[in-house]
Amino acid sequence: MKIVKNILISKKILLERKVRTILSLSGIIIGVCAVIIMVAIGKGTEEKIVSQITKMGSNLLLVNAGQVKIIAGRARQVKAVTTLELKDADSILNEAESVKYIAPAQTKKLQVKFENLSTKTNIVGTTPDIVEVQNYTLSQGRFFDEDEDKGLRRVAVVGQTVVNNIFERQDPVGKIIRIGNVPFEVIGVLSSKGLDVNGMDQDDQIFIPVKTALRRVFNLTYINAIYVKVKNSGLMDQAEKEISSILRKQHHIKEAKADDFTIQNQTTVLEMQKESSKAFTLLIGSIAAISLLVGGIGISVVMLISIKERTKEIGIRRAVGAKQRDILFQFFSEALILSIGGGVIGVIIGIIVSMAVAFFAKWPFIIPINAIAASLLSTFIIGIFSGVYPARKAALLDPIKALQFE
């Protein structure tokens, strides 16, 4: 009963000093809130990356021209080169036993016009197999076929972002657009896919036959990528070795020389993205932990000021029979209420903000149970350490001197 009574007294005292209580709580609230938000964002982005790669297929390889490195979780070409050609893609398809589909690609951002509207978007010259390789579906019309690619036909399949930018409410199928200065007939519209693992809009692009693209739009003889779908995920290592061997042979690369191409495995990209996300979450979590520590120091300072203001009250309580342990528990409970109360409020605010961020960013919201538990445990420990010294100092005050304090 005495413990409950002391807690109620502590609550009353804290509510009487609202401004000071809010300032004491703010450090703990901000620290806990930051931990919850950053861990939730980290988990949400990681889940979204996994989902995107799963949709594309775990048995996907990407062959890039030149050397490509992962920088800050993104694939970046070190130097622009022209070492990949259409015949390389044909050789991989014909000679690699583990390969199921091949889709060579050359991409360039160009101006696209329809009537009075225009937009700048990614023009992707590729083959019909890109649909199977990257699991695309169409919401309208159809994809171009091999005959249209071989015949250098000027046909295009557009993404949803392109539709929104230049067609407004018109049906795009059958309309004529101009890519650069070349007219193309729109024969299909891709279903929406959203952002890829690098944050690029997969709907802001137009697919055209690769031979048409190279000859009539880009005026090039080379491609910058080859998308490869392996027969199953168990053959990924074999596929990489086969592709490497075929391309080195095609490019006449001697044994001592480095590859003039880069093979990226989706699983490797996924792991790198996860590591990047974890490192970011850990960094922000560390900053939030410092905020918690500062909050604990703030509570200790407020408690020490409170002791000085209530010295006479402590003397009166001691004079009427209160023991040292009663005074000790009184101030200790105030520190715990501030710390744990701030932790609970921080968790609630953190969850609400995390839900809002996940909603607007359109990624999965995952409640970070471990982060919540760790935050609440931290606030309890902070409450203990920030309350022990002030509470002990209050309990050891000499009752007579306390009564005489002005």
C-alpha cells in the first residue's frame, strides 16, 4: 500500500510541474520515437526489396557491359563501354545449357511526344522475351513479337507513368507517338510495377524492338545489358560460369586479362541491399541511443533541481516519521515514471509515424517488436541510473538542516 501511495504522490507532484515534466520527458520521447521509426523504416524497405526481387524471380542474372560496382546499395557502371552486342546474347542462348530466356537491352532517355504533350522517359530496345525474363504483364493490347523485331517495325509498349504523362484520359493503344523524331504505334500498355530495388520507376519506360531501336532511334551497333533467366535457382552458379566462359570466348579475352563485362546475381544484389539497409538502421539507431542517454541526464538534472526546491518538504516528512527509504523511493519513483512514461509515449508516437511513412511510401509496415522491447528496457535502465543519485541525495539529507533550509 505504501508503494502505491508513493507512486500516486509522485504522479501528483509531476503533474503540478507540467512544463518541467514535459521538458524531462522530451529527450526520452524523441530518442525512443527515433529508434522505433528508423527500425520500422529499415525493416519496411528491406521487406519491399525482397518482395520486388521475388516478383522478378530469384533466378535472374544481369550481364552489363564493362565493370559495374555496388555503391551505396546501387549498381553503378564504372566506365561506359561498347563490348556487348546482339550476337553475344544469341551465343548465350544457344550455348548455355542452364539458360531459359535471354533479353538483350539498350536503354536511353529520350523525349517522347503525343499531340501537344511530351515527356522524357527511358526508351528500352529489347526483345519479346523481356516479358518472361522480368515477369511483365500487360493491362491493354499486346507485346511486339519476333517478326516485328526482325522487320524493324516501329511499334511500342508503354508504361503506366508514360500513359499518365502524355495521354491524359485517352486510350493509348493505336495512337502514334514520336520518340525523338521517329513515329511509333502504341500496341500495348504494361501493368503497373512501381519502383525497382534501386528506386527507379519501372512504369516510366517504353519498350520497342531492339533492332528498330539500334538502327532507327539510337544509331548504335551495341547494347548495354543482357537479361538472363536461368532454368531454376539451383543452376545460378553454373549459369554464371557458362556465360562468363562464352563471353570471354566471344570477346577474345586472354586468360590473364580481366572481363570486359559484369554478371550480377539478383541474390547478391539482395544481400547487398540488406546490408546497406542494416548499416543505415544501425547508424541512426546509435544516434537515437545517444538521444536516450541525453534524456536520462536531463531527468537527473531535473530531479536534482526538484530536491533543492523541496528540501523543506523532505525535512517535514522526516520530522513526522518518514524514513530514509521512504524519501529514497519517493524520488526514485518520480525518475522511473518520467523515464518509463516517456518511453511509452515515444513508442506510441513512433508506431503512428512509422505507419504514416509506410502508407505514403507504399512499403510494408512491420512493427519492430525487438526495437520496442529494447527501447522500453532502455528507458527502465535509464530511469534507474538517472534516479539513483538524486534519490539517495534526498534520502541522506539531515532532517534538521532540511527544516532550516530557505
